[in-house]
Amino acid sequence: MSLLQLQQITEDNEIAIEKIITYQNFNLTRKFSIVLFLLNLGLLSIDYLNITRGLWTINNSYYYLFLSHVSLGLVSILCILVSYKIMVQTANEITLAHKFYVVFYSFFLLFETTVVSGIDQKIHGQVTVYIIGCLIVAVISNYNLKLKAFLYGSSFATLTIFLTINQENPDIRQGNYINTFSVVLISYFISFLLFKLKHQDLRHKYYLEDLVKERTKELQAVNELLTQEILDRKRAEMEIVKLDRLNLIGEMAASISHEVRNPMTTVKGFLQLLKRKQELKDKEYFDLMIEELDRANSILSEFLSISRNKPTMLEWHNINDIITSTLPLIQADANTNDKLLTTELNTVADLQLNCGEIRQLLLNLVRNGFEAMSKGGHLLIRTFTIKSEVALVVRDEGNGIDQSTLEKLGTPFYTTKEQGTGLGLAVCYGIVARHNGRISVETGPAGTSFYVYFKLENKEA
């Protein structure tokens, strides 16, 4: 990057840089006004010596020189008082008054030295004071270069008039023209260089700050992605472990359920035969035994449905149609349990589904939701499409699920219900796994939402 090339920064940073430069100008100007006031006391003492020597009577330019020193002292002390009145501690406190203060004092200093050099033409014929003033203004003030050009240009024009009027020697006058013009160019170049360097330094600082902020945001984004990836991986590992357990239990279920059912069916048949031969007083015992066998058989059916290897016939269905056909049964269940039911079925694409299994999945999730709520609770069934998946949501207004229970959801035979078998959610996870879907759970004090996601497939494939 070249010496005076500036980095691109925001508009807010540009404003901040301008305030910083003005703040530095203000402090330097305030300090210099104090120094100049003390220096002016020495000049006034020299003027007093000139009076005692009788120089005022010889050349009235000494008198005008004295008046210029008085004006310098008065304006300096006025600027000192004003500077303490508008004192600031940080660059953010800079106002228009501070900018005016800096420009005014530079303007006054240049024209004061212009007047003194003009008066000095009849005493020494020199422009040394104006040269010093130009260099001082170039060093102590860093502001708009156009304004600096105006100050130097107007003061040089005024000095030219003084030189033309007060300097009678054409050689000295011409030499002073050349000297002052050279000094004005040099001073302006110094001002330009110092201003650009200061501006570049501050721009570079803010550019680096913006760069650091940008890189920090990028690192935070990467960190969030890594964190999310780690969480997703842990979640996937947990799902894999859970599915492995389901698969193992499913294989066990598939291998033993039929074997257990056969003797149970035989026992049930003989109990029904014996029931007919027994007296009326014993029939209630047979009814109870047959009912318990039916209950055991239903548990075996649920146990068998966990199996991932269970053959599933998939056909193209719309999940909204399955929900709609199941709604009368769900609504009756809601009325029986004194619960409120609403549906929000958005337009979704057809999926390859097993209608019976999806109905069983829906009924299990809905009944769990009803059981989790007290009377008057509200349950929502919702469908929608997100990215490349169709989502089925069952949301209740129960008390939520604690973390320890949440980690064990879907584990066969794990239940928090007094009369539960612990197979309902296990069956749901098995059904979803056979449909290559996934289940996500959001829970809190306000309720629990079960999200079931099915991947969209091309119907023509």
C-alpha cells in the first residue's frame, strides 16, 4: 500500500476520525494559546523598553507593533478562558464550538503574524514573523485541506498588500514576495502531509478494528457450526444407539413372539371350551383369564411392531388424508378425556407410507399428549413442509419432560405411567425408522412437541 493510500472504512468511522482529529487540534491549540500568551508578556516588556529608548517618537511603527502585541495578548487570554469553558475529556464530546475554536485561533494567528510582518517592513524589512506563523499553523492544526488553503491564501494576499504599501525598496519587496510565497507552499505541503499521515494512521486503526470484528464474527460463526456439528453428531450417535437397541429387541420380538402366541392361543381356546362347561359362578374367572390373555397378546403385537426388519408395504399417500380419516377416532378420544383438539394441515406432497402404521404412530403420539395434560388441555396436530422434508407435529400443553426421561424416550419397556407398558413410543420410533424418517422432541414447562420428519421423494422415480 502506498504512503498516502487510504483504506476503505465505514461512514461512522469517518465521523469518529474527524472528531479525534478535532479533539487533538483543540488540545494543542489550547496549550499553544497559553504558551503564546506567556511569550506575549515578553514582547510587551520589549515594547516598554522601546518606549524608554524613545523609539516610538523616531518611528511610529513601534507603536503599531505594541498595539498588535496587545491584541495578541487579549485574544490569547480570551481563547484560554473559552477553552476551559468548553473543555472536553473525550473525542465523542466534540461539537461545532470546538471546531470553530480551532479554526478561529489559526485564522487569528496567521493574520496577526501578517500584520506584524507588514508593520515590520518599516523597521527591519523582514517577514520572519509570518514565516514562523505559517509553520506553527501547519504543525499544530490538522483539518480540512481546503480550509487550510483558504487560510494560507487569504493571509498571503493580505501580506502582499502590506508589502506593497509599507516596503518602498523594490528589491526587498520582491525578495519578501518570493520568500513568503515559498513559505506558504512549504507550509501547505507540510499541512497536507501531516494531515494525510494522521488520517491514514487513524483509518488504519479503524480498518484493523473492523477487520478484527469481521474475523471474530467469522470465527464465532465457525465455532457455532462446529458446536452444532458436535451436537448433531452426539445426537446421531444417541439415535444410532437407540435404533440398535430397537433393532436388537425387534429381532428378539420377531423370533419369539410367534412362538409365544401359539401356546397362548391354545390356552385361550381351551379356556373358552371349559368356560362353557363350568357353572355360572366360575365364568367370571374364565372371563378374567381370557381378558388377560388378550391383553398379553396385544402387548406381543406391540412388541412385534417394534422390529425394524418387519416388512412394511409402502404406497403413495398424503399424510393429511391419513390424519383426516383418523380424526373422528381422535376427536372421540379428546371428548372422552375432556381435552381440546385443533388441526393445522398445510399443503404437503405425497409420501411413500404405510397407512396403518402412520395411523398407529399418530394415535400413540396423540394419546400420549392427552395423558400428559390435565382436563381442558389443548392438543395441536400440524403438518408442513420444511426444506426437503414433510413434518408432522403433535404438540400438547403438559408439564414437559425432564432431561433424564427425555434421554430414554423410545426405549422399550421404559415408562413413567402407572399402567403403561413402555412400548408406545418404542413402536413410534420403530415405525419412523422403517419409513427412513426421524423424530425430534421439544419440551418445556409450557408443553411438549413431537416432530416427525419424512424425506420428500420423487414420485416419478
